[in-house]
Amino acid sequence: MARNSTTTLLAATIALTASGAAAQTQMSCSQHSKVVGQFATSYQEIPVAGGLTEDGRLIEVLSTGDGKTWTIIISKPDGESCVMMAGEGWKKLKLSDDKLEPNA
């Protein structure tokens, strides 16, 4: 039960953050294969994490192998994907029972 609450909270946080970012900048949207292909070609970013929302959308984090840059995309069931935000310094976290720890 706690996991579902945490997942819902995380999804809501991402959605709210993404909504704010989308309001400030024009979103870039295209078919999923084109978006993922463009980031692989231009930035050497590949999917490193992802999950499904309750309404069937796919949230993916794309990142370089060394985590230098990252991008979050959200894809609708019809295959349209939109870039929501991007940044630098992606860190993989180790999940434990009670906290998140940086992975060594």
C-alpha cells in the first residue's frame, strides 16, 4: 500500500512540475520512436527508467551512460511523446526499505 501511495505521489509531483514547465515553454511532441531516436542520435541518451501512470501514460527518463544529461518524456497510449524537462547530473538511486541512497 505504501508503494502505491509513493508511486502516486511521485507521478503527481512529476505531472505538476511538468505542467509548470509546459506552461513556461513550448512542448516538443512527436511519435515515440522519433523522440527517442532523436535523443539517442543527438545526445546519446537512452531510456534508463520508466513507469506507467494510472491513465496509461508512459513516463521515461532518458540519460547518457555517465548521467551527464537527462530528459523526461511522457508518452500517451496513441504513441505521441512530449519532452517535459531536461537537465544534468542524473544519479541512479539504490532503493532500500526506508530510504533512497545514492548508488555507489
